[in-house]
Amino acid sequence: MPKEKLISTSTSSNSNLRSHIKHIHPSQLSEFNKCGKKRNIIDDDPAAYKQLKIDEVGKISKKLNETEFDKANIELIVSTVSPFSLIEHPGFIKYCRLTSNRVPASRRNFMRDIVFEYNDMTASLKDELSQVNFVCITADCWSVFHRSYMGFTVHWLNQTTLERTSKGLACRRMYGKHTYDNIAEMIDKVLSEFNIQSKTSLIVTDNAANFVKAFRVYNENTTIQPSTASNHNQDEGEEEEEVMRPINISDELENGVGNLFNLTLPQHQRCAAHTLKLIATTDIGDAEKDKAYKILSRRVFGKCQALFNKQNQSTQYADQIKNVLGRYLITPNATRWNSFYDAIKCIVSNWNKIDEVFSITSLQPFSRPRETLFLIEYCKVMQPIAKSLDILQGDKHVSLGYLLPTLTAINKSLKSLSSLNYCTPLINALQKGIEKRFQRYMSSSTCQISSALIPKFKLNWASSEEKVSIKEKLVETLKTCAEDADSTYTSSQPLVQNDLSHQNVTEDDDFLLFEDELQESQNNYDLQKIVSDYLLNHNIKSPEDLPITLKKAYIEYNTAVPSSAHVEQDVTLPRVLGMFSLLKALCLIHCSLFIHYKPMVSIGAMSMVLSIVLYLSEAIYYRSTTLNFFIVFPSVLNGLTLIGLYSIVRKINKPPSECVEENVEINGDRDKRLLISRNVQIHL
């Protein structure tokens, strides 16, 4: 018989007992919570569904058990990206007591629960990835607060709805230099941890030399990745010199020496958005080989930059510019090329008032019509690049198949701009840069098939010569997918050919036995018919309308994304701002009703105004984000809260009695402190 262990617990509090059951007997925790409830909520009770009035807020609230209360605190801290020390802040403890009559867990227990939640989330993600056949990974490195990190996101398509699912995969600390071997080792560890090495169809990174070299050295499949030395100069920056890196021999012997040499990475693709940015910032330098363009462009852009500097460096000039234009000028951001295009476009769209702006800032205006016409032509030429960047950085519906049609649309737009006076060298530089950096993608079978499988494009983007070859490649791809499916089926079923069990099999029968080639030719004809019907059928307008055979190929080839912008921009922060604004609104309304009434209303009003100014200034003035739903929603919510605070002042004639008593107490204490301080000053 196993030895029984008796434990003791308090009769007045069951928190220690609940903690013991939660960590030692987790399967019985729900039953314990049910036993600990004093009464059950009756669903038929109409009072449970009664809407509260304003003066009843905080008096009636749902009673949370300890587990729900701790989980809600974890969700609050994590979703708002708040420091863990908030759980022990006196203000937060007081808020918990007022709203739920509970005290939050200690920071130590809170951190332990965070680890449990992280492990559960990781296990859940692994379960999801185990049911997926193809995934795409985006990766990026960055440094902040003297520490280096490497982040990963994972993307896959739902097998039924074909909707894209994107999640954060991992964020790991990088130690030492960002060398290609360190990066390759980190990528391999993350993919092995989630068991998606064989499922990763593509890894998308930026054009950094260390990333490019990592995949050039440790990747065997070079379908898209260039392998010639001539392409190495396209990398952003030069690879650092190879240095000897110390390793822990005991760890390597324990894990296997073969891991040092057998490391293989999946197929790699450079971020299309980052490549377009390099074309728009670096490759257009070739246009300055034309002396006339060089002189004119530097003079015009110099005047634009002087105007931007005046607005950024002087609040007086900024106010005067806003009075003239009705808004501030958009100023360029060093990390986003689109911001420079938007800034020039803002100037062009205000031609009728821009001379007055130059006059009030004491700057030399544009000479008409030469310099003004140059800026108009510049915006026309760069507009396709800006629009393509916005398309390729999309989240939900954009896949690898969007890359070639987008590049074709850029080339088509640039060729249509033939009658230009000043920016023809710029067009030539852009076309040369696109051909140099995207040539391997235009001839890649993977990219061609991915684009052909998107019903929106099919083969409309390809030339007449390319359409025939791409159609043949698509048929071969479907044939390969069908063979893989047949091999999977026959591996689990015994293969039976020419069932002669009802006859007497002799050597003559074996001699006269021929392979049935009719079935194979029939399959080829069927696949060609499927592809032809798909290309000619105008009713197929979305991936959901694809036949089953094409749908499987679509999932395989369009799981990948063309851009690594998903890992560079975290979409969680705007949602955090919205949820934090909602939480702040509820806190202020509670505090204004139950703490010090008038001061809290005043503080709340100022907080709301500052929050609105923050959101709108970041979107409109600093251009750090767009004026999207995640900026408008917190601003509107703060505005409604501001109106609500002043509405409470008008509806309630006097504050609650508790507030009056607390204010009297605080005023009395304040008078005592003032008297003591005066006595001390007199004594000194």
C-alpha cells in the first residue's frame, strides 16, 4: 500500500488548500471550486440580467473565485504589456479590493502562474502545428536596451476555409555576434523545438548579409536563392570576417557531434518589401549618373528637406504652416521609405499654398515650372512602388502568389510613363534594379505556380510565351501531388495488379503480362483538362471555389508570404492600446464614484485628453502609424469616457457619503501636517 500523507489547512481560509490542489491534483481543481461556492447562480433569476444604472456601478458585481481572479490578472498584465511589479503596486491592490474584494497574488506566485500559462500556450501551439502540413516562417533580428533578440512568426492556411492563420512562434535572446552560424543554429533550434523542420515551405527574412549567408551555407535547395557570386553583392552590407568561435565540447559530445555538420535549413526567400525598399533608396542612385537629373533632384529635395527641418525644429513655424495648409506637413521617417514618398506627395497636393509656406519660413521657393514639374513626375514614377509595398505587406489575403503579378504591374506602370521631361533616368534606374534583384523570382517555378493558382490572377500577368510553359509546370505539379497521394495510399494497402486468382497462373501468363499505360495517360489527360477548365472558368473567383486537386496545390504553394513585415511590426500593440483605454475608462469611473470624487473627475478628464492627443499625434503628426481602427477606436472611447465623466457630475448633485468622510479625514490630516511643518520652520 502506498504511504498516505496528511496535510493540515486553515478552517477560515482555503487558499493554501486550493494552491495545493492546483499544483498537485490539478484534475480535481474544478470539483474543489464547485464545493467551495456558497451558493449557485440561478439562471432563471431575472435579476441576474437586469441592466445596472450609473449610480449602481460597483455596488453589484460578479463574484470571482480565486482561480478566475488570478487568471484575469494574468491576462491584464500580459495583454497590456505592463511590468510584473504592477501586481504588488498599492494602487492596483486597492483597486482589486474595491472591485472584487480580493487581494492579488504575490509577485512570486504570479510569475509561477505566468510560466504555467506560457507552457500551456506553447503546448497548444505545438498541437495546432502538428495538424498542419505546410507552414511559412518569418524571422528577424534586432537589438534593444543593449540586448539582441531574434523573433519568429509562423503562418499557415486552414485546410477547409483557406484562411491564413498567423501567430508569434518564438522570441529568443541572441548572445554574441550576429554571425551566420549563430543565426543558423538559432533557426534550427526553434524549428526543431516545434517539430516543423519538414513542414516549413519557406523562411522569409530581410536582405541582411548574415541571413543570406546562413541559408547559402546550410541550405541544399536553391530553387529561389541565388548561388552565383555575382548575386552576393546585392546583400545589404558585407558579411563580417569569419572568426573562430569557441564551443562547449562536453555539450556537443552529449548532444552528438553530427549536429555541428548536419544542420540543414529550409528554403529561403528575401523579403520582397525590403527588396523594393532597397530599389527605391539605393538603386535609384544610378539615376544620378545623368548630370541634369542629379543637379535638379538634389536642388529640389534639398528645398523639401529644409522645409521639413523648419517644421520639426520650430514650433512657431509648425503652427504657421498648419494655419496656412490646415494641417502639418508629413515629414520623412528614416525607417520607412513610404514616408518620404508621402511627404513629397503632401507637398505636391498643396501646390496652391506651398509658396506662402516658403514665404513665412523665409526659404527659397520652388522655381516654376521646372522644379514643380519634377516633383509631379517623381510622384507619378514612385507611386507604383509605394502601392506595391502596401500590397506585399498585407496580412490576411496576401501570399507568395502575389509577388509576380505585383512586379508585372510595376513594370507595366513604368513602361506607360514614356512622355516625361525630367524623370526618365529614374524610370531606367528602377527598371534596372527590379530586373537585378527580382530576376531569379520571375523565372522561379515555385513563384510562377503560386501565382497561377490564385484565381484572381491565373495567367493574366504572364506573357504569351510564358503562359504555355507555366501551364505545363502546373500540370506536372498536380501530377506530382497525385503521385504523392497515391504512394501514401499504397504504402498502407497491398498493391494488387491483374487479379488472376480465379485462373491458373502459368509462366505464359507472366510472359504475356503488360503494364497498363492507359491509366497513366488518362490521368494526364484529366489533369490537363482540370487545368484548362480552371484557367477558362470565370466563375472561379476565390480559392474556396477551386477543385480539390487544385486546392491542395494552392495550400502547398501559397502558404508562404512574400514579406517579413509580420515579424517587424507587431499588431498586438494597437489592440493593447484599445483594451488599455477601456480598462482605464472603467477604473476612472469606479474611482470617481468611490474615492475622492471631484479630484478624480478632473484627473480623469486630463488623462482622457492627453490620451487622445497621443493617439492622434502619433498617427497624423509623427506618422508612426496610420489612422486605422486601432487608433480611432481608443480615441473615440476616450472621448466618450470624457463625456461620461462630466455627465456624472451633472446627474449626481453630491458625492457619496463615503467620499465626504474620506475627504474630511484627508483634510484633517493635511491641516495637522501643515501645522507641524510651520512649527518646525519657526523652531529652525
